[in-house]
Amino acid sequence: MATIAVVDYGMGNLHSVCKALEKAGATPKITDSPKVIEQADAVVLPGVGAFDPAVQHLRSRSLEQPIKNAIASGKPFLGICLGLQILFESSEEGREPGLGIIPGKVRRFLPEPNITIPHMGWNQLEFTQPKHLLWEHLPPQPWVYFVHSYYVDPSNPSDKAAIVTHGNQSITAAISRDNLMAVQFHPEKSSNIGLQILSNFVSQVLIEVAA
């Protein structure tokens, strides 16, 4: 069974993420230990809340470099919600620099008539990397659950793995580059679709472990 480090920096609903990973067949380990992150077969970086406190908490716990090392090592890495946003260079939500792993910026939704901010509830994904392993066994344009007021805007369009439309705005819902995957929505709140996405991630981890 694969061990997945779930990074604890005081900014996430870790219990529901771990429960979903267990259902998907993994052994999640909640941790803020660089050593555990280094030894794990894969890493999940969840998060809810604001950008600046998140990166401040990560840095105060000396977790920035271990996260960068985990991604550079090639092991499967999954960011969720705020865990996606802090991988970017900066955010309109705050002043702190992000981790800068993905070039680009986190932006606030533009106000529109009849648009709700935060973008909250169920919405349909449109795959821009349709053959990506995270999307295996999913129907076209599956419904997933979002809660966010800011969205990522990657500098390289090729980093986008899925988009979603809110009002007249088409925004990035997932990114992928090599072993790094991250999603703006909450798979742990997205019913069977979310569980399938997490199962797909765990399957990739098991393949890497067996290799």
C-alpha cells in the first residue's frame, strides 16, 4: 500500500481528504515533518482559506523547500484548492510571494451582473488534457464542487489540464506538468466523481511504487 504524505500547515480540512484517500486505497499520513514528506511515496497539499496566511504558515514550519524537493524528485504530487494557488508566483489576494513552482498569478474573479463570488457549488469541467491520468474513467464534462473567490492564471497554457466557466469567465480548474497535478475544486466533496479522481491519483502512485 502506498504512503501519501498529506501536508499539515494549519490551513486545510485534512480529515475529509484523508478519508477520501483511504477509500481510494492509500495510506495517508498527516504531517508537517520534512522527513516524512521526503520518505512518502506521494504528497498531497490541501488547503482552504487565504493566500498570505497559507504561505506564511508553510514557511514558518520550514515546509517550502521539502515541497519543492518532493516535486523535483518526480514523485506524484497533488495540490487541492488553496494547495493549487500557493504553487503560483503571486496572488491578487495578498502580498506574499507564492512558491513559484508554476509560472503565473492568482487572480480575483471580475464582477459581472448575476455572477456570485465566491464561485461556490457544482460546475462542469472541460478537459484541456483529456487523456490525463486524473480523468480516467470519468464521463465528459463531469460535475465537481468548487468554493473559491480567486483562480489561477498560468503563464503557460500547456499547464492547464481542465477549465470551468463561471459567468462569462473561463478559468483554469486544474493544472498538470509532469508529476505535478493540482485542482481548484474539492475532490473530497465531489461525490463519486471526486473519489474516482483521487483513485486515479492513487493508481498512479501505486504504479510509481511498483516501477
